[in-house]
Amino acid sequence: MKYAKLSLIFVMAIVIWGGSVFAALDQGWGHSTVAKTGENQAFAAAAQDIAEQRSTGNVSFALIEDGTPIADFYLSKGERIDGQTVFQVASLGKWLTAWGVMALVEDGKIGLDEPVSTYVSRWQLPASQFDASGVTVRRLLSHTAGLTDRLGYNGFDTAQDRQTLEVSLTKAADASPAKNGKTVLGSEPGSEWNYSGGSYTLLQLMIEEVSGKSFSEFMQDQVFEPLGMDRTTFDHAKAIKLGLAQNFRPDGSTEPFRWYTALAATSLFTTSEDLTKFISAQAPGATNAVLYAKTMALIREPHASDMGADIWGLGVMLYASNNLGDFIIGHDGSNEPAINTAARFDPATGDGIVVLSTGNTMLATEIAGEWVFWKTGNVDSLTFASRLPAAMTIFAAGVIIILLVASLLIWRGWRNRKALSSPG
């Protein structure tokens, strides 16, 4: 009976320890903001200090308050860059792709809750045990359509190496490591969140079929041009003419940006100034030439959750509560070898941040995460995920210590009983 009580005590100790570690991670205990609340220039200076210490390539930074850019800085280990220098921004382009999709919804050309097969004739999902009619436009945007590819594209060396959209959807030759490249329906549509690059490649195909234009032409006409984003494109060849930033590797060497079939998922080219225009167009009271306010509100409504937290809207990540009944929204991007980009936006205030980088795989995400914590006191979802392995290590170390103490107490109890029961 005594051992049962002791075991219960140590189980409770492990549970309490685990809860404490999780709470510390979730609430940012032990982590302080890089600047005092409200001191914008101090935050920008702190962000520049972080970038100067960590960057091995390029960094283009913009800080936005009430829809207006108020601070910026530009760093490079090579050719000089500025706010008009074009970067490939990887998955951050999904946010803008979602605007293209929602423009078609507003025009009545597609329905959010219609099967994507209604609009696509050039390719269809392979047959599976699940009903493909549940693969709707809304679910593709929110990564809840049941596609289990988890792509991840690594791109091609030259434009000539690229596959067609249809062939890429069947089996992407540039699938990221450990992915088979097949876009398939592997779980019940609507049952879970599962990040899917294939979902956005399928949306890219849908846009082309519905609009009758190439994806890059449609996005230029319907999103970029109305917003004045004249140095933003999904056309790689055009981006080269605009003037690209150098694509640095972590070791400081450079290589050309790679070519992609999956443009919507991973190959937008843009600048920090153009992304500032995109964010500013969403500020309270701003004139938006692309989407209605009610559509932008729908985009940031929760459509997917993980570990009990709302994490995804329609094409945007829900990073953290803004403490005003809404979310800090945006998107990050990462492409090989070391492209990392991030944009965050608070729809209640019009405040935001843009960080574009090459040469470091997490620098932009880390700086943007610091901005969320500085603005709200909340840990954003990507910061939480990046710190989770360290938290699990701390938890495991604590469990080992608890078990060692338990073993020591049990051994001492056994030794004392043995001594008492010994004759003489």
C-alpha cells in the first residue's frame, strides 16, 4: 500500500512537471520582449541587432504601424539590397494565392464549398477509399481536404526541367526529402489538418481552368496590379529581369533561385516594399481594390486546429491571439537551401512586419515571432513549434530526475525494512 501511494505521488509529480513545462512554453515564461511595448524604433533596432548577429546572407526588413511603414533596414553579405530588391519567398505566396481564389469566389466563378473537381478537367485525384467530392475549395485553402502529400517542393535547376501541373500532381519529381511526391486523398476530407503543398498546386490548376489564363497572368491582373505591387510576380523569368537578391547558402556561398512547377505553393517573387503594400491594404479603413472587408474577415476565421489551438484560416496562419478578439495572421516560407521569409499582420490595428532573408533557415521566422510576443505577450504557433523539441528535452530530463529520486526512496525503504527484519 505504501508503494502504491508513493507511485501515485511520483506520477502526479511527473504530470505537474509536464504541465509546468508546457505552460512555460505556451506562455513564454522566462522569455522577455526585445524592446519595451510600444517602442517601435527600439524594436526595429533590436531586430537589426539580431539580424546582424545571425545573418549569413541577405535580410530585408519592414515594420508597419497602422498601415504605414515606419522603419526598415537592409543587410547583405554580397550585392547591396533595398526595399525593391526581389526575393523568392516560398510558401508565403500561399497567402496571396488565397486572395486570387477569393477574388474568384467574390466574382461568383467558384464556390468555396463546391468540390474542386467541379472546376478542374485536366487532372483528377486518384481513386481512394474516401469520397473526393469532399475535397472542396475551402478545405484545400485550409489544408483540411484530406490530402496527405505534405509537400514540400525542392524545385528544378532550369526552366526546361519543370513538369506540367498535371504530371507534378500525379508525382512531383521535385518532392522534398522523404515525400513520395504524390497528391492523393489519404484521409477523410474535413477530418483533420494536414499541411499540403499539393492542395495549392491543385488550386493553381483550378485558377488556370476557371480564368482561362496562366496562373501568373491571373494573379498579376487580379491581385498584384490592383494593389500596386509592381515588383511582385509568379513568373520566374520576369523576376530575373526585375533584379533578384542573391540566394545565399548557410555557408555564405550563393546559387541561383530554383525553378518550380508549383508556383502557388512555393514560388512567389516579391519585395519587402510590395508586401508592405499588401499588408497596408488590409489595415482598418484602408482602400482595398481586390477583396471586400467581409471576405478578409472570412479568410482569418478559424478553419483548422492542432493540439486544441486554432492555427489556420483560408490561406493564412493564425499565429496567436491579438488580445482583441481576433488573430495575428500571415504566412512564413522556407525553400532550399536557406530561404526564410515571414509576414505578420494584426487586423485590429493595421500593424505588421515583413522579413525576407536568404542564408539562414529560421532568421525571418524568429524575428517575426519576436514581433508577435512584443506586440501581444503571446507566443506564436511557429515559435511554439520551434521550441517544442527543447521543451521535450527539459521535460524528459525532469522525468529522469523524478524517477531517480523515486528509485532511491524505494531502495532506501527496502533496505530499511530488510535491516529491521534481520535477526539480532
